[in-house]
Amino acid sequence: MKKNYSLTLLLFILINNFAAGQNCPAPSIVLPAASTSYSISLLSMSAGSETQWEIIILPNGSPAPTASSTGTITNSNPYTVTNLEQCTSYDFYVRAKCSESENSSWTPRLDVYTSIPLVLPIPDLSVCDTDNDGYATFDLTAHSNLILTGLDTSFYSVAYYKNSNVIGSEANLIPNPESYINTTPFQTSIIVKVYSTIERCVHYALLNVIALPTPEVELHDATLCFDPSTQSSVPHIFDSQLSDTDYDFEWSLGNNPIDGANGNTYSTTTPGVYSVTVTNSTTGCQSTATATLLPSSTLTATATTNNQTVTITVDNPGSFQYQLDNGPAQSSPIFQNVAVGNHTITIIPIQSACPPFSISTTVTLSDVDFTFEKLRFSPNPVTNSLTISNPEAFTGITISNLLGQIVFDRNVNTTLHEIDFSNLSKGIYLVRITVNNQNKTFKVIKE
């Protein structure tokens, strides 16, 4: 609901000018009943029984009328004066007509001005909130031309104020309305002040500013699955997870839009870099997500066991869940306190046409592993380089993230090695060291 603030001038003029012997008293109160850009209505409250009044309207600051001055006689109360100039001050004088020959004295000067003609209500000002935190940067002046429609901009101006109980307080003036950041999330109201630079007239109105949500869409990198029975790739389905009734979609391969690809999902067997631009059908706010689809291959994974901790590493990019025996699926590839014995781990691809697959591992109890007793790695957390040392030469280093994606894999033959972490994203990584066909896995935090 929009509200328009207008400054209403209520001037009460109390008249006590009964001269000795006067039988026709002047109106006791005269006030403006209404004011528009081009008219003013006056309401007279009488102390006598007169049914006619004489009204004189003069430019502001003119000499007061005399007893012999004549004006417009009317029996209308209120009486409306039309064809006035906008944003202009006028002096009004009223006297009662008690008979054809008997008048009261003129009331004191009543100073009234016409208002500013505005196009109201002011439309809402909306901006797409790119990070959906409820705050955005608004150009409050975007509607200035509309607000000043029909007005001479050399005489009229617009100012913007924070909404408060004191309308138009200079303490609440917004100094940079072209780059205003809302202080109340999602929606707030701004006071718009339209005023004349040469006259006293002013008009206040409300401007609602709204931070509109941006579509939240995410695509995941994936690998095409190979179906041995058909000797072909299984179509991969990219799913935006958004409704096609509320959003519009445009899919692209590389920089080229795909003809006819305007649904909330897209199925393909062609490797490449895909993107989808999602537009809110109502607000027009949009966002884009990108993912890479790699050529088809057989999904493989390995299990590393260390002190009853089993760590799964998937050799293909993608998003997966992991299930130990018949237990619940989890997003972490690490299982701790696994019972001694043989186990089956099922790897479940997410947002992929690839079927789940399983690998086996055996957990055994053993004495202290002297091979890695003096293994050292630092610093942890790491920012740029991680240094690994071990008295006995290690032959392999593999680093994976918590999604099971391998980000570093190298065969070495050294007791000291330095690994560059500077280009890796912040997060937790699993570093697996191989010595004499034995593996040791430890966590490293990248800051």
C-alpha cells in the first residue's frame, strides 16, 4: 500500500473585530478547505446569520482591501477559486454580506499557496539482489524525470530522505541518492521531497525500494558414463533444480546458445563446457551457472585403510555419496572406526546418469606402523607450499578434496617433497603418501 504525504496548511484566523454598534460581524474563522495545483477552496465559519460572502484574492504581499473594495459575491460555502497558478502564494480576504447595503469588515489576510502538480503514486524502484542478502545499491534519482513530469526543472527540484517520524528532517537527507544502499533488508520506504527553489510550496511522497531475489542455480561438473551393452555414452542430464513455471532458461555450449534448449533440465552426450542463464519470469532478475562435462569413461575408485579409517578416492570428476556396507549414504568419503573385516563401499553419483558402483576393502588390526612413525608435514594450515618429509623414501603422493576429486597425483622417489597449494581453493584436502606399497592419509587445511 502506498501512502502520499502532503503538507496541509490549516490556518485558523480568529476574528474579534466587533466595532461598537456593528450589526454585521465578520466571519469568525476562515480556513482553506482544500488546495490543488490550480485551485483553493475556502470555508467560512460565521458568527452571524449571513448567507452570502464577498471574497477578494490578491497576489501575495498586495495591499489589503479597503471598505470600498469589491470582490466576488457567493453564497457557496466552501467557495472554490480556480484558474490559479501552481505553487503560488495568494492573499485572501473575506467579509460577510448581511444585506444589499450592509457588509462586515474584511477578515485579516489569509496566506494560502497552491500545490505542486505531481504524477502519483511514484512507482516502486526495484533492483536485483545478486547475493540475496536483502541489500542492494539503488539509484533513487531513476524516477526523477517521472516525478518532475510537466514541471520546469529550473524552478523545481527533488530531494530524498530516510523514512522517519520527522518528515523531511535535514538530518535524514540522503546525500548520495544515486548510490543508496538500503538499511532495512529487502524492502524499505524513502521520503521524496519535491519543492520549488523560489517559492514556499513543497510536496512529500513515498518511494518504495525493493531488493529482488536473484535465482539461485548451481550445476555440477560430471563425466559421461559409458554403457558397455550399447557401446555408447549414457546421456547426462544437467538439472537446474528450479521450476520452469517461475523461470525462463537458456542453455549454452561454450559461448553458443543451444537451439530449443529452454527447459529447466538439459540432456546431452556431447562433452564440453555448459552454462544455463536463469531469468525470473516476473522480476527479470537472472543468474548463470557453468559446469564441465568430460568425455565418457568408466568410473573407478580406490579405498585406503589406515587404523580403521577408510578413505575413498574417486578417479573421475563429479559429485558423489558414499555408503559403507548397508549403512546410510554420506557426502564425506571418509569412514572412521570401521570394524575389522571385509567391507563393501558403494559410490553413488549425484546428478549423473551413471549408476552406483562398488569396491571392496579389508580392515585389519596391526602394530604401530613404523614406516610412517617419523612422517612430517608442515605447515598445516597451509597457504602456499606444503613440505612433506619421511626417513624412508616415499614413492607416491595423491591429494584429493572431500568430494573425492583428485587435485594432485605424482610418482616420486624422495624423502623430502614440496607441494604447491597456492592455486587450490580453500578447504580440507586428503593427502595420501605411499611407502613400500603402504599408504598413509592425513588431512591438510588450505587457507
